Amino acid sequence: MTSRPEFSSPLTRDHSGQDDSKVKPKNKKNDPNQERNEAKLAKLEAEEEEEQRLTNLLFGNDAGEDDDAPAWQDDDDDDESMDDDDDDDDDDGALFQIDRTGEKVNSEDEEEESDDMEQGSDVDMDQDSVQEGQVSAWVDDDDQNITVSLTKSDRLKKLRSSLAEDEVQGSSYEQKLRDRYEATTSATSRTDWATLPQSDDESSGNDSDEDLTSSKLLSSTAPLLSNNRLQPNILKVVRCPDANAGHYNSSTVNAVQFHPGSDEDEPLMMTAGLDKTLRFFKIKGSEGSEKVHGIHFPNLPIHNASFLGDTGSVVVSGRRSFFYIYDAVAGKIDKIPRIQGRTEKSLEKFTTSPDGNLIAFIGNDGYIIVFEAKSKMWVADLKMNGSARTVSFSADGGFIMASGSDGEVYRWDLRTKKCVDRFKNEDGTISSCISATSRFLAVGAESGVVNIYNDRSRPFQTRSPVKSIMNMHTSVDYMKFNPTGDILAMSSRREKDSLKLVHVPTQTVFSNWPTSQTPLGYVWSLDFSPGSKFMAIGNDKGKCLLYKLSHYED
């Protein structure tokens, strides 16, 4: 029987139990295409292995090593392991190493530095800069070896913290120079442009506030820029019930004034006239007014009355040689029969200082009589050329301005009682009234011209007015600045409805009010309330008209 040839197959190797190494393949003829394919496959496998090895070195583990072994080694990790694997690093080691020798600090240096800190030696950076995170870009080590004497010159003495301090090290000297610069030069020049911006941690707390503010701006239709200044030309005026409604004067209202220290929303107002009665009212705007008190002077037709500052006392005078000071708080009336050394038969024209200490009466022959309200004594006589027609205190109460028949304006210093300024009013006619603020001086004349001067000009110099208002047709009998100095009110008793309001910043007259239909009558007196919310006008019919200025309401 002929023997069958043996057949070898991958599928039958396990079953036959034969070893692959013992099976001899059948001799076949060499194929060149097969050899080329095998060479390509071997090359691809080698490239894949090399790529995998490089990938493991950079991102993973090296081939043949433990998965937890790093692809690179830090020479700070384990110096002994590096000594053992020096031969292997040439073949299978890391491709690169991180050199941290510059960050190493010898233990001896650390001990020396700690000793220096304990001994109180100066450091390169002060504690404030370290706390704030401001680290110097460069530090000179030689500064520690330099000593500077702070007593050599006067300039260096300013750097000492105490009189006993003398020599300091270079780093401390540098810090003292910085502190000196910040305390002197930086105080007078802007250096905020060099301030570092806040870190994210510091500014994160303000993000919510900024977002809230921006959301409010975007959700509102109001203008982004608010303008609280009084606008020219147009004045918003609302008429309120008469201030003395129900208690009208039986004659002209010669005097009306608000109490300077009263409430702005509900101020206290006073009226007086030829009916010899002084009345006080509580102003409530559109709700009407309430009479608080009234007092009658039987032998004195009142031509003028004024509060003495915010003291609660009122000066009352007329065409008599005596006058009264009424203390409204205590309910006491003091009669001053005459001013010592003076022979005037009429004291109807006067003005009071802003603090209420002094009263300036217009006397005869160009005299201004200064009287002290508290002691009720004469203080001084101020003389001018011609006859005096008008007098006023400055805004600070330190000066008195007066003018009269010669058309010249005089200024006296109340400390020295001497004339410190004098100039000619450009109008040239008789001056009838005068009013002043901290910046402007307004002079009205019998011709109806009102000149506004800059009150900060050089004394005894010819000056020209900033603006000449020529809207009045008759003599200007009364002028008054409002408390903020934005409005100048001027009126005349010789013409009906003769009242004009001037916008002081632009020196223009308000065109919308008053109109020809405004029932003013003959204006005899007027005043503005504290805060300028209300304006009261007294006329010849015994009424005190009350108007609300809407611009000052808020």
C-alpha cells in the first residue's frame, strides 16, 4: 500500500497535534512579487512601531516599560535612579530633560538668608510691595553692600524717619527715595496712568455692580447726561394760592421776606405794610398758606421790615426817628428811640447783614449808619459824596456797598471802616438800588438801566459792566438775587406789571414770564425762599402773590 502525503494547514495543526516547527513546507519556486510585498509590510510595521514609540515618549509610556513610568525625568525627582540608568538612557531614556539647577538653593544659603531675616537685615523688596504683588523687575545685589549716611546733606536729612537715624543700606535708601517722591512730586502730578489694573479676583466683586448699573441705563429712556443748570429764556412758573390769602393787608405790601433758616419745602414768610401790622405765614405751596402770628404797631406805619439773619428777630422801621426790634421767639419788642449822635427823622431805608449782627441805615447828607443789633449801639458812620439812595451788604457780610445821587458805587471794609473801592456807574444817572452776590454786583438806576459788574475787579479802576439790561422803562426801585445767584429779579413801582427776571449766567431776560396777562399790579416788594422754590411778590392791593419755580422744586 502506497503511503499518502502529509498535508499541513493552520486549521488542522491543533487537531493533529503536530508542531509547526517540525512541518516542512513544500518546496515551491521563489515569487519576486511576494518578496516585494513582504518587504513593504515589514517596512510599514517598522514605521508604525517607531511612531508608536515616539508617541509613547511624548504623550504616553515608552514601549517595554511600566505604564506609570514618566516619558521624561526631572533631575529633582530621584538623583540615584539616574545614576543607575545612565547606560539605558542612551537607548531607551528620555529625549530631553528639564534643567532646574537655577531654581535650586543650597541649604547653606537658605540658612544664611534666614539668619539675616532674624537679625533684621533689609530685604530687596518692602513688605507692602510684596503684599500688593508688585515685584521688582530687576534687583541689584550690590545694594546690600552700600551704606548711605542721611546726615551728610540737608536733602538727605528729609529722608530720616527719626533724628537718631543715620546710616542705611542701599535697598532701604532706595525705598526712602521712592516714598519721598510719592509724598511730594506724585502729590502734584498725575501718576494714575502708571497704576496696574486690578486682578481678576479683585475686580470680580465689581462685575455684578457694573452689570446692574449698565442694565439700569439700558432699560431707561432717560438721558444719560443730566443737566441741573437753570436753562435760559424759558422759566417754568406755577402760580399758587396767595401767601396771605384770608389775611390781606389793608394797604400796600411794603415788605415781604422769607426766613433764611426755615424749611425749604414749607418756609416761614413775613409781610408788613402801611397798615402797621406785621404778619407771619407758613407757606405750603399749592395747599395754601397758614397764618402763624401777627403783631400790630399802633404808632408806626411800616415802610421796611427784615429778619436779622436766622435769629428769629425782625427789624421794623418807618418814617420815624425810632424803630423796633421784635423777637418773635420770645415775643419781646424792643424800641430804639434814636441812634446816639444822629438826628435823622426817618429811618425807613435800611438793610441787614447776612448773619444778622449789623444793620445799615441810610442817613442824611450821604451817611451810612452802621448799627449793632445785639448791643443796640451805634458802630460807625460811613460817608459818601452826594446823598445815599441805596445800600447793601456783600454776600459774606464783610463789606457794605452803597450808591446815590452822584452815580458812583462805594465799597467799605467793615473791619477797618475805610473805603476800599469806588467806581463810576456807566449809566451816569442817579442810582436807585443795588444788589450783590459773591460774583456779581448789580446796580439799578432811575433811567431803568441795570448794569451787572464783575465783583472781582481791581479796586479804584474804571470798569465796564458785563451786561446792561435795558428792559425796564422806569426807575428800578427794587432788585434781588435768588439764593443760588442764578436769577436776578428787578421791579419798578412807577409802572404796572413792571417785573423782569434775568438769567444771570447768560445775562438774558426770561421771555416767557411774566406775560401781559400776569396779574402782578404795582410791585412794591419781592423775595425768594431758601432754595428758590418759591417767589413772593407784594403789590399795591395788599396781596402777596406766590409762585413756584419748578426748576428748584426737586
